[in-house]
Amino acid sequence: MKAGKHQVKVAETTGSRPRLNRLGALNLHRIEDTVLREDPGINAENIAYFVGARRETDPLSQKNLLFWIMRVTPGQNA
């Protein structure tokens, strides 16, 4: 994956427990337009795709709060 002129390395996860991963964007001026997405894993590539998709839906927005919610599935031990 490239970002401008620089090569971006994707950080691999070492987690072994199942997790619920949600990535979201909150526009502080229009909270009702909050976007949530569930991914199998959160890494640099998924975040880049999410931010790109967010820009397509609201290209004029300059500031968004990105957040990540992770919950380890109960009853699973690493």
C-alpha cells in the first residue's frame, strides 16, 4: 500500500483471541452522521480504506474523530 511518495508497511497483529473490532468516524459538527464499520481486524490497511471511504461520503469535512472499539470475546483465553 502506498501513501503519497512513501511506502507504508502494514503492521501485523499477534493477537490470538477472537475480538469484535469496530472502527468509526464522528463528525463533531454533525454527530448524527457518525459512521461505524465492523472489520475482522484493525490494521493500517483497514484504517486507510475506512478513511478513504469516509472522504468519499463527506469530502468537505476537514476534521473527524476516528475511534476504535475492541472487545475480547468472553470465555476465550490466549
